[in-house]
Amino acid sequence: MTVIKALEEPKLKNPVLIVGLPGIGNIGRVAVGYLIKELKAKKFAQLYSEHFFPFVVLHKSYQVRLLKNYFYYWSDPKKQRDIIFVTGDCQSQSPQGHYEVAEKVLDFVEKYGVKSVFTIGGLATGEVEKKPKAYGSVTHKELVEKYKNAGIEFEVGKRVGYIVGAAGLLLGLARERGMKGVCILGETSGFPIVTDPKAAEIVLRSLTKMLKLDVDMGRLAERVNEMEKFIKKIESLQRKAVMEIAKDEATPVVKKEEMRYIG
């Protein structure tokens, strides 16, 4: 069961979808969270799913809150193209859940006329990158030409053969619906619980060029510090939940190297 609860029904003009969820380096989560803050986007829906980890977060030490993904919207003052953002606490813990959640997200945004999808993730290199690069993959070949000046290297296939998680799956499913999309991956170490603001900034600069957004990057470090504590708390709880589930079900624990993924 995956449920989306609408808090508002905004009227949007030609919106695009931008998705950034926790993953390698938390690049997507940081980048989209920063845009939401800087553009003062408004929350209008939330999603929860049985495919998320089975625990609630204790907020202010006593309030329980489900793990959720959130939908925000930004209305373009120039009346050209609005944006729907999706971010949140976590991704699915199972392959089946990834499909279900991704389809629910696309069903929901399709009602608002979304035809273009941008996803953000991380590309683990195993090393600390002093000057990380942004790599990209697309649903349609013509998008490479369209965004060739955005500072993205569209040859990620030479580095990896697949993209795991929402960053890749959403694009694959979007293409089946006739939507077009781009996945932007920022190079990052991939070390556990390391949020990578440098990679997030590189990805943000490319994305804002692609969408012609005027966003001040000067507050990125400040925003990262605000988000990092909560992100680390969720990751710590998830690791504990994995251990408990493995112990209760007598299943082998996933090895650290097997948990590394692109997304």
C-alpha cells in the first residue's frame, strides 16, 4: 500500500518534475531541499508507503511521524513553467516498492500535466572528489544536444551500466508514459553517512542552467548543516531497522559493499 494525501490542489502551468531523494552522498536530497528553500516552494502533498522502513521518527522526543516523501510546487513568476519537487525521508527498501512508489508519483504528477522529469542522484567513486563532475543520462537522444552546455558529461554509461533506485527508475517508467527526462549524477565518494555539498552544488549549477533558474548558491553550506543532522538520524535508524529485521527473520545481513548503489 502506497498512499498520497493531497494538502492542496494547485493550478500549475506546464510543470516539470524534479526529484531528489536520500541516496549516495545525499546529493538529490540536498540539491532539491535547497531549491525548495530558496524558491520558497509550497508543500501540497505527502506520500507514505508500506515499502518504507517500518518505524516512526520521534520528533521533539515525543511526537511520532511516519517516514514520508513530500511534494512541493513553485509557481514561475514569469508564467512560463512551474515546478513540482519531490523529496523526503527515504526510498523504498525493496525492488517491488521502488516500482510501486515510482508509479504512484508519476500517476499523481501526470494529473498536473507533467511531461518532463529531472532526477538527481550520486555516482559513487570510492574516493573523495576535489572537483566532482556531473554526469547525465537521458530518455531521448535529442536531450543531449539540448543540454550540452549545462556542464554535464553524457557518457555515464562508460562508468556504470545501470542506475539503481528512484533516480533511474522514475525516468525509465516516465519514458514508457511518453515523458522525457534527464538524470543528473554528481560524483561523490560513496562513504557511509557522508553528505556531499560539493557534488550537490555541481549538480545544482547544471540543473539551474537547464531550467534557467536564478538561484543564489551562497547559502548552500548553511542549508546542508540544517539538513545533515536529520538525514544522519534517519540513516542511523534505517541501519538499526535492517539489523533488527534480519535478526527477527533469520535472514543474512546485506554486506556494506552490496548496499552501495547509484542514486
